[in-house]
Amino acid sequence: MPELPDITVYLEALEARVLGRTLERVRLVSPFLLRSVEPPLAEAHGREVVELRRVGKRIAMGLGAAAPQLWLVLHLMIAGRLRWRDPGVKIPRRLGLASFDFAHGSLLLTEAGTKKRASLHVERGEEGLARHDPGGAEPLRIERAAFRDVLTTRNHTLKRALTDPRLFSGIGNAYSDEILHRAKLSPIKWTQRLDEDEIARLFDATRHTLEAWVRRLRNDLEGEFPEKVTAFHDAMAVHGKYGRPCPGCSAPIQRIRYADNETNYCAACQTGGKVLADRSLSRLLGKDWPRSLEALEDLRSGTDPPISGPSP
């Protein structure tokens, strides 16, 4: 799912192309994309784009200078992507969901896979737009003291806290892995058990990671439209790198799998060498789940029998 750095570069690319331009029409291919009824989508046609805004992981396009302003709110979900094409381009049959047509170009919305989760809402005014804001703090604007207060409001694991849109805006699975690796903190450490040094490290890592990736993605584009938005980058330290060496210590990257996602981390850098229980394997191995990198390597190589211990 596109996160804060990805949405930021999308918005910058859109500002250069559609800000101040008139949206002539919106062509819908999938009727399931539009999730609102009032105001009607046709009311957006012929209006000027006067503002672009990130709302969590959503892209909001403000139309018309006169109040109440209309907003088109796009949530790309996991597989939704935006593409800039020639005006009036044919919408791809298999992946295409919609086209936002301007005189000088068309903004295509596509979504890979069979599960169509991307959504479009039409809202009127700031009150309507606010319904799509989960309320999380902006991680690149918040001060350290406020960051600490938000983080420790409830006792969650760090992974859950960072990715909770009600706590922090725009951070998801990929960049939370990178943040926690830079901070050298376990993804399952409880927020209310952090000391002041750990909170400071997490705050600095959050700022540095998000700012660095915005710069990297922006520089990679060189003014072009972002066509290859992905959660997996070669330059990432741990996310999507299961089994590959940690760039900091060369230990193999570990993972915790759950539903359609996984958390990647370095046991040597983040958990004091302890291998965290992966749901599918720990259920299989039970009390023989390896509790350290050394025991895991022994289990994989078959040189020694598994080390028994308490169930994870």
C-alpha cells in the first residue's frame, strides 16, 4: 500500500500536472470504485483543481474555489496505482478502474489483482473531507514530546502503534519495518515499556527514514510521473528482505507472517538475537521453536536437534 513517501511524490507529480487545470470529466469503468452517492460525481466535471492534499494514505483533490469546495478522495489500498497518459486514453480493460480527464492529459487509476479495494469518494467541503481522516499525528511535523505522548497513549506493540492511522498518519507495513530497524527496536516491544532513550531513537528514526525516502523517491523520478510505486525497494534495509543479510551486521533478516502481511526485522540488531515466533512455523514446531539465531541456524542446517524451550 502506498505510504507517506509514496503519496508525497504522487502529490508533487500531480501538482505539476493538474493544479490550476480543469477536470473535464471522470470516466468510471468499475461501478464499485465510487463509494459515495451525494454529491454526484458529475458535479466535479468542469471544475478547476485548486488544491491537492494527503489525508493519511489517501489523495484528496480539491475542486472549485467557491465554498463549499468539492473533494475527490482516492484511497489506493494495496494495489491501486496512478498513471499519467495522453488525453482521452483508452482505459485498460483488465486493470483500469477510472480516468480523470484533463485537456492536456488523463490520470488513470488502475488496480492489479482480482480483489478491487481501491475507492473514490466525492465529498463537499472540509467537513466531508474530515470524515476520511483517521486523526493520526503527522510524523514529520510532530515534536518529540508530542510524539512520546501519542506513542504511549495506549500500550501497543511498536509495529501496531506505528501503523495505526489513529496514532500516526501515513505509516504502513513497509516503512515501519525500516523505522524500527534504524531505531534498533523490536517490532513487538510494548510502547509503555520504552525508556526515554528508546523513544528518542524511535522519534529520530521515524523522521530520518520518512524524509530520506521522500528524497530518494523524488530524486529517482527526475521530474517524471511515478509509474513504479512499490513497497519493495532494493535500498531498503529489512522490508521484503527475508533471509538476506542485514546491511548493518550481516545476520539473516527474519520475519513474522500474519494474514497477507509480514514484519521483517534483524534479530541481531533489534531483538538481542532472539528469533520472534512466526505464526505458521511456531504452530508446527510448538515447544521446539528456536529462541535464538544460533538455534535457528542449527534447526535449518540439521546439525543439532532443535532446542526445546517454553512455547512462544
